Amino acid sequence: MKFRRDLAFVLTALLFSFAFLLFSGMGGFRARITGSAGGNALFSPSGAQAARTPLRARGRVESTDDSMVRTYGSIRQGEQQLRLSVLSGKFKGSTLDGTNNLAGKLEVDRYYAPGDEVLLALDLNEAGTEIVWANAVDHYRTGKTIILVVLFSAFLVLISGWTGFKVLVSVLFSGTAIICVLVPAMLAGRDPLYATLALTIVLTAVIIFLVAGFTRTGLSAFSGAAGGVLLTAVLSWAFTRWFNLHGAVRPFAEALLYSGYGHLDLSRLFMSGIFLASSGAVMDLAMDIAVAMAEVKEQQPSIPRGVLLRSGLTISRHVTGTMVTTLVLAYSAEYTAMLMTFAAQGIPFENILNLVFVSSEIVHTFVGCFGLILVAPLTVACSALVLGRKS
């Protein structure tokens, strides 16, 4: 019975995942049928895209001409002339010329060498029978991405079995929900804070019940994790306002305002990112505590609720310490280069501490860790209530 219930839930999650993908792609399908603007709705959720979308194809750099490129150490500026061949699509086998503009910024520049596989954007004539212009968008990584995902999925299922498959389904559901539901909702004008909070609670329920099943352990873990997410959301709102953070510190955040989305509230977008990023660790900690307390209950079925509560608090103290450290280390990679830059320039520590970029990372890190600290006693209390019997 339990397996059938789990299987039904897994199939439902898969069905919703494919439905998200299907309906997000329907906008682009309808646009191609009607000739209206729309493009691929999966990556242009608002439908704000030119009616004539360049054709994408895999290509290869046959030769390069760097005579117009100036090199300053590891920085390159100028124009790199490319000889390109098309390796996929209806123009497979075609050879054409392209230009790669180098602005001298490593984070946006792409430098190519002969033999590199690239993603090509091909502009066609009105009849769609001839290429009039080609652009090498970036190195072609689609195949490598697929290989990495397949290896990850295979090892997860191989090592964890049925539970690993359920985790894989939860990852698929989470990714499609964020890309196909949350992103379009926020671009359409929905409040980022409320939209993200609602989706995070749904993801918490789906992920925990997929892994733990519809059991008392799953209910305990979900109750604690949902409470932790809510508290983290409140803290992210309070501390972002208290620190006077405007939210434009995230990559590409300000670019949204200049892309026709001036209605977006970047501060609330920043707040939502805090508890969405920490929700995975919150679920992990809640599940660890709930499973440990369920094991204690299974080994001692007659254990009083008060004793189970004290055992849970003991477990939570040890687990919380390592999880908080894990989250701090995970976040620290985001601002290591920034701190190295400040140190190299000799900027005073007090100046560094008050810079908006540093303050935003401090709020992001410590509010996320705060949520972990709070979810532990919440999960212990919920588990003792659900699993234990009265003293």
C-alpha cells in the first residue's frame, strides 16, 4: 500500500513537471503558428520577444583571424574574425563568416580557437532559405550538460535506488516549477516575495513527501520545514529593510529594469532569493531531525513525549552546528573574489563592512543560517507532537 501511494505521488509530480514544460512551450508554438511575437516561452516567459527569432544550430570554428585583436595580459579587445561551419539543422554543411566582438571584459567575452564547437544564431532572409548573418553565441555546452545530468541521475538511482529516483523526480519538479511558474509569475507583475513563498511551501511539501512518503515522519519534517521557511521569509524582509538594501546587487538584477520590466521590485526579489536559497538546507535539517526522532520512537515505542522531545533537542544541537557551517561555506564561495579584490586594494575594513555588496552577502548568509537555527526546535516540537505519546 505504501509503495502504491508513493508511486502515485511520483507519477503525479512527473505529470505536473511535464505539464509545466508543455504549457511553457505552447506560447512559442502558438507564436510560430500565428507569426506573432513570442519565441520560446520557456526562456521568454512574458512573450516579449521579436517575431523573427534567429535559428539556433551547433557549429564549429574552422579558422580565426586575430589581427584586429589587442591583448593586454589576459584581457582582449577588438574584433575576432571567424570562419564557421554549421553542424546541425537544415543548413548543416554550410560554411560562413562571423565576427566575435571582444569588449575587454572576461565575464562577457568569448574567445574562440579553431576546432571549438559553438552555438550559432543564424539570421535568415524573408523566405527563410538563406543565411544573411551568423553570430557565435558561446561555446556549445548542451551535449556536455546532458552527459553531466545523465551521470548524476544514473549514480543517484544506482546508489539510492527507489529513494534516489524519488529525489530525482523532486529535482525535476523543482526546476520546472521555478523556471516555468515562478519566473513568469514575477515577470508578469506578481509580488516576488509572496509568489516565491507560496512556491517554496509547495516545493517543500512535494520534496519531503516524495522522499519520506505520506508518513508521520514526513508530516513532522514538513511542519518543521514549512515553519522554518516562513520564519526565514519574515527575517529576510525585516533585515533587508533594516540594512537599507535595494536588491540591485545580484547579477543581471538591474538589467531587468532596462529590459522592459521597470515594475519589478528588486528589494523584494532579493528578499525572496534569501529564503529560496536556504530552503533546501532547511528541508535537509528538518528531515534529518524527524527521521532520527522516528528511529528513536521505533526503537522505544513506549517512550514518553517529553523524553522524545529532549532526545530531539539533543539531536538537533549536533545536526544544526554542522548544517550552519555547511551553509556558511557554501555561501562564502560567492564573495571570496570580492573580498580578495578589496584586500588587494587596501580598502579599510570598516569601509568594506558598510559596502552594499558586502552587507547584502552578510544578510543573505546569516538570515539563511538563522532559518536553520529556528527550524531545529520547530521540527523537534512537531515531531514530538506527531510521533510521541503523552507522558
